[in-house]
Amino acid sequence: MEPEIKSSSQFEEYNEYGITVFADTKASCPRKSPLYLSKELSFVRNLVCNILNLIVQTRGSECSNKCIDVLGGTGISGILWKRILGNNVEVKINNPNEQAIDFLLRNVENNSVDVEVTIKDPCIVLHERGYNFIYLNCTNDAANYFDAALRHISRNGVLVITAKDDCALHGNNPDVAFRRYSGRITRVQYYQELGIRLVIAALARTAAKFNKAISVLCCVSYINTFTIAVIVQKGPLLANKMLENIRLLKHCMVCENRRFFPRHDGFTQDPNEVKLDCSCANKAPGKTNLELGPVWSGPIFDVSFVERLQANFKLCEQNIFSNYELSTTFDLILEEARCPTIESSDEPKRTKYDFSDQPPFYFNIHKHHPQINQLMKLNKVVERLRKMGYRASKTHFDKLAIRTDAPLSSLFEIMSSFDCNNLQ
């Protein structure tokens, strides 16, 4: 049974980036209140607005930009888009809860913006027409809307999904993950990225049904929320090529080493043919390996897009936004997307960028370390790995982790040598 709205006194005026809305900031989830609004997710709303701002600038003012906030809630995201981008966008805000419509209309009127407001089922409103920009702010099960969103999205349209509090994506319940996203995952140290790759794989399979392909623009993990931005292209050949990036993942339960299965022709692969870089299977009793997925094995960052997103944010920061946390996150994501190494030559060493295949996943150095007296600092480990010719960077998914293409044995070797030098 949906919660009743007794009066405006149970809500408060909430201000964000010059937008004032009536909202229930004390509710724990949308099921508790139809005007639920999380103050913590100001970071995500800022991020989505920056993505849309960059897309509009890239397309130019001549192209129409039809945008929709499918699960609009208080309408704060759609109002923010219209306030910032003005006549460059046509904004529709949808809230399926009839009890919230009066307050949503009041929020739109109080902020003096021209947006369309609807109270329809999310899937119905997505089937009515095509959109260039679709934003799905889901509390738990995002997969319910994949078919409707991808079927009618325009060519080169952008789909942004925010999944919050989804237990399936944190590896807590593998059966729920399999039911919703058709892949099995478990609780691992790199669960944030594994959950994101599971969602992207489900998106890719859905897009392929409509002869469409997706390319990932960027992925951001913030607190217990995942945000994924993809661009959708049309064509069966692109769809076939995209599906090659959906693979199983072999995972060691002892040391958490992992490796994607090779590309295959659709027939069942023997897991014993996929060898990991560890010897845990010989040392530990019983089964030590799991086959997870299938998940997305392709890149989860478009370096060019992240570079332009960061540059555009820096230009707008003084005039529109002021969010130090988002600024530092952009810097970290850009480093993570590049994941550089260092050129080896007699000349002064320069950072070398290789955008061919981004290293998947990361190692937490507090979890993956030899039995030593003192741990190396994160920056030192990254520097040593780069000098050895590996690609390495910090990651925004885990502040104590390193994204690298180096095997776990090399990581152990670096940290062990540091401990020996300190003891001498």
C-alpha cells in the first residue's frame, strides 16, 4: 500500500544548485515516501547533469535533444537540466505515483521552468516516443526498464542508469543477480566493478535483441550507488561485435586472481582450459575456482569522453557547479581510464598512454599483500609497477586498490622488496 500524503508540512524545502523543491529528505527509500530525496545523491545528480551538458554541446544547438527523467521523484534532476541548458533541451519528468503529482507540479512552477510532467508507468512512457537522453534513477531492480528504454531510444542516444541499494549488484545474493541480470556473481573484493559489468552485459543482450549496440562512456561508483552511461548505436553487425565482449570470468576463491574466458563461437567452453596465474588449485583442498558471469569484458571508460567531461566540468565549475568531491573523482577516473605506464628509454622518463585494452578489475593492497611488517604507500606501488613496464593507476572504486595488468606475483614481489629494504 502506497504511503499517503497528508499535507506539505511533512515535507521540507530543499535547495540544491539554485533549485528549490518540496521533498522528504528523511525517508529511507522511495517506498516510504513518494517524494523521497537523498541529499547524499547530490553528487550523482551533478554528474548526470554534466554528462547531459557535454552531450548537448557535442551535438550542437541545431539538433533536438529530447530528454526524460523516467523516475523523476521530486523532479529535481529534470528541473536542473532545464535551468542549466534552457531551450537546448526538451525535458519530460515522469513520476508513476499519482499522490506526488501535485507537489511535482508545484516544484516545477516554483522554479519557473517549462517542462512536461506525466504520471504514467515508466515502461509505457518510454514506449510512447523516442528520446535522445534517458535517465533511469532506480532504487533496486533496474532490469525492469531495459527493454522499454533500449527499444525506442534514438540513434546515438545516451542512456544513463543509476542503481541504488540493489543487493544483486553487491554479490550478497547470487540467485537474485541471476534472475535480474542473467549472470552469477558473488561477494568479492572487486564487487563494485563486477556488479557494473553484470549490468552492462544485461544491457548489451537487451540492445542486441533490437539490432542495437552499446558503447560504455563512463561508470561511477559512489557510496552504495552505481551510475552507468552508455551510447546506443544501430546495426546488426555492431550488435554482433558487441556481444563478443560478454564472457565468463574465472575467479580464484583463495587469492582472488581472475581471468576472462577467451572469445568463443557460442559453444560451451571447458573451464579447465582457462588457467589462472596462481597455484592455489594445487595447494588448497577442494574446488578453488568459480565461473562467474557472464559479464562485460570490454572497456568501462571511454577515455576521450572522460577527458572532455572533465574539461567541461572545469569550465563550468566556477559558474554553475561547485563540487570538490566530483572534481577529484573526475581526475581519478581519468587516470583510471588511461591507466598509464612509463616509457623505457635513455631519455627522461615520460608517461605513456595505451588505450588498447583497459586492465579489468583491481587489487586491494591491504587484502593482497605478503606477510610483511610494513605496507608500501599506494602511490609508491603504482610508480614501481609503471617502472616495471606494467600499466597501473589508482581506482575510484576502492581507495586502497590499484588497477593494473600486472599479475599478483609481481605485486607481491614489489611489496616484499620494499619490506626487505626497510629492515636493512
